[in-house]
Amino acid sequence: MFTRRIDLAKKAWRERDLEASRHAHDMGEGGEPHRPGGGQFIKSFVYGGLDGTITTFAVVAGVAGASLSSSVILILGFANLIADGIAMAFGDVLSSRAEQQYQRAEREREEWELENYPEGEKQELKELYVEKGMSQDDSDAVVEILAKYPDMMVDVMMADELGIIEDDESPIFKGLVTFGSFVVFGFVPLLAFVVQRFTGLNIDSLLWACVLTGATLFGLGVAKGRFSSVSWWRSGMEMLFLGGLAAVAAFYIGRALESLA
């Protein structure tokens, strides 16, 4: 069992807290194992949500810029929401599946080479370690030890020689996460228009769409910062700026083409 708490270790690193880092690495039997699975699902959730929010809000801003009715905003907004959500989900599934197929093919090749020409594979790894600064004697010793554990050696060759970190998470589930996140967060820019349409409330729908979308983008940007080790406020403000830039561009394009409507 791993004695390191990976969540606490990451927090300590972000805060450059040496004492907290020692604590995270020395938790004895109370520690939790580092489970690599699930990260890609979270990324699909965050990036699907960001894309859904920005693209739908761009549609809203473009239609508003052209001074079209709220009915047109709802029609185009929902059409974009479903069509783009499906496209993103399929794209995530196909790209993830293609990547996994490539990774499996490379692993099978490395396994075959190690089984049929182990000396050549060991020499490749020794040369790689020497290039990275390890002495020849240490490189020889490390590789000879690894060679006693074929599965572990293939893992090392995949990472160090090919730069491949294998992903065994379900492409279909990742696609579903992307679609669900895209639709849920992409609905936020349309929420005020839906409320006004079906309740008759006299509200400034565009203003509320801006406020809700801004808050959503900032929150998702903060979540995105978890994967890039960027401070939460910087990541949030970055996404808020990019989303606002896309909306402003769409608004003025709609305004420029208003005469065509």
C-alpha cells in the first residue's frame, strides 16, 4: 500500500509547505493508495463544460448582436447545445479509442521485442539512462534489475523510451461525461431566456446570461487549474477573459451582419 496521500502531497507542493509534504509522505498505514484512474473523466467534465458554456454563450451573444428575438436565441442555442454536444462526445470517444489502440500496439511491440531480443531492449534502456546523466555502471545495474520483472520493464520502456502513459479508462464513458457536461453547463447561458419565456418575468435576459455565464466560466476555470497547477484565481480569470472575448467577437459579428437578418 502507498503511504503517501497524493491529494495532500499536491496541496503541499502548491503551497510550497515542506512540513505538509513530509506529513503527506509519512502517513503509515493510515495513508491512501494513489489511484490513477478517474483523472481523464474529471478532465472531460471540466473541458466539456467550458466548451459548452463558451460556444452556447457565443451563439447567444451573436444573435443578440443581430437584434434578433429571444425565440431565435432559444432555437439556435438549443440546436447548438445538442449538435455540438454530440459532436464533442463522439470526438472524445473516437480520439480516446484511437489513442488507446496506438498504446496497445506499442506495448505489444515492446513485449515482443523484450521476449525475442532482450539484450537489445536492455541496451536501449541503458543508453537512454546514460543520456539522462546516469553513470554506465548504475545504468547497467538498474536495467538488469528491471529485466527480472518483464511487465515492469515494459511499463518503464513505454514511459521513458516512448513517452507513453497508458490510459485504460472507458472511451464511451468519457464521451458520455463530455456530452453531459457540455449540455448541463452549456444550458447556463440560455437559462435566463428560458425563465423569461415560460414565466413571463420582466428581466434583462442578456444581462443575466452574462452574469451566470461569467460565474460558470470562472468556476470551471478554477477547476481546470487543478490540472495545470496554476493558481485558482489566475485560471478562473483566464477562462472568464477567453469566454468574454469569444462573446464580444460573436456579438459584434452579429451586429455587423444584422442587415442580413
